[in-house]
Amino acid sequence: MTRTYVVTGSASGIGATTAQLLRDRGERVIGIDLNNADVEADLSAPEGRTAAAAKAIEIADGIIDGVIACAGISAPIPKTISVNYFGVTELLEQLRPALAKSEAPRAAVVSSMASLQRHSAEMVDAALDGDEAKALEIGAELSAQGPQVGYLVYPSSKRALSRWVRRQSISPEWAGNGIPLNAVAPGTVLTPMTQKLLETEESRAMVDANVPMPLNYHQPPESIANLLIWLTSVENTHMAGQVIYDDGGAEVSLRGDDVWSWADKK
């Protein structure tokens, strides 16, 4: 039976690959992006999110089986928190009623192993509180200090998104409606967004120092797309709130073998 998917960021990178793989499998895909998509919308703005959700639901005739949120940017600017966090969470919440009408609803988002990096706790708190104005204000303060400090907006957006997924996945609105909600955290993916960053030996060395990938090194977008597709397939019945580090071993390299000792302190 053909399933109807909404894929954000469908015009490039992981989103484009995911959308194409789904279409190759015979699924119906409604792509959302700034340009070259079924729904053209700016997810950095509240009105863009609302318009995108309404149009996607209209095209889907009111029932959506899967949502895969890939849209994101990594620029050291305030807008990054709007796209990467609010552009994902608000759109998902607006699509949730249409998901709940499906016989096997699923949702997955793209986080990042950058969620483990240095970040702004204040920005993460503002995002989780739903205060976009405050988050943008913090982003502007960071960006004004130069790109190195401004970059903190990106890991902060992904940390907040990962925490939102864990928080909401077990809620009555998501788990209670039988909707598995999960995230995939990639390492360094070979997409147009990372192309410039990997152009020189010096910049590659910097990236690799922060994102060590002992298994198969930098990854193609298909490595993420296939996991996103499984997470939103009918086969995934019980996975909830997981942030899966599909990153060539970067998370394990950085955090080590013991992620359980938090329980020993109780």
C-alpha cells in the first residue's frame, strides 16, 4: 500500500536523496523547500510554517503517513535556530493531526552529532520554552562576536531539537496517538552544505578533529536517508525518542563506552 510522506528540505542534500529513494519505492512524496518543491515555503518564519503545513495537508487530502524533517542550515547566524528548531518542531506539531489519521503514522527528524558539541544552554532553554524571539536575540549576540562564536547557534539548535524529540516522543500527543517520533544524528555528510567546508586539507582536518569517523569516514546522504525511511516505515512500531548517531563512530569516539553511569549516581 502506497504511503504519503512529507519531506522537508526536499530540494537538496539529505532531503532530496530521501525524497528520491521514497519515490523509487513507489511512495507518494510531498516535498517542502524554499524552491523547486511541491510546497515552496520559508520555514524560518512562523507564517511560512503555517502555510507549508496547510498546503501539505491539502495536497495529502488530510492524511499523512510519514513526516521526515531534513531542512536545516549551519550558518553562524540567528536564523539557524529558526530553521533548525522552530521550523521543525512547529511544522511537526501542525502536521500531527493529519498524521494521527493514518493507520501507521511515523515522524523522524535530522539532528546532528554537533548536538554533543559546545553550545549555548541559554539558547537551548529559550527554544524548549517556545520563545523564538529570545532565541533569536541570543543568536544575534553570539553572531555579533564573529563566526567562531556565532557557530554556537548550530549545535544549540540541534541540542534543543534532540531534547524536544525525547521530550515529546512519550507524550499523549505523540506516543498516545501511536506516532513513533525519533531523530537521526549524522556525522559529516557529503552534501552541498558541507562541500565548501571540506575543500581544503586544513578545513578537513578541523572537521575531522571535531567529528572523528573511524567507520568508513565521511558519509553519503543515502546512509542517513535509508535510516530515516526505516524509522518512518510501518516496521518501526516501538522506537520512541531515540537520537540515533549514524555518524561513522563519531559519538562513540567522543563519549566513550559508558553512557549508562548516570543511573549509578541515583
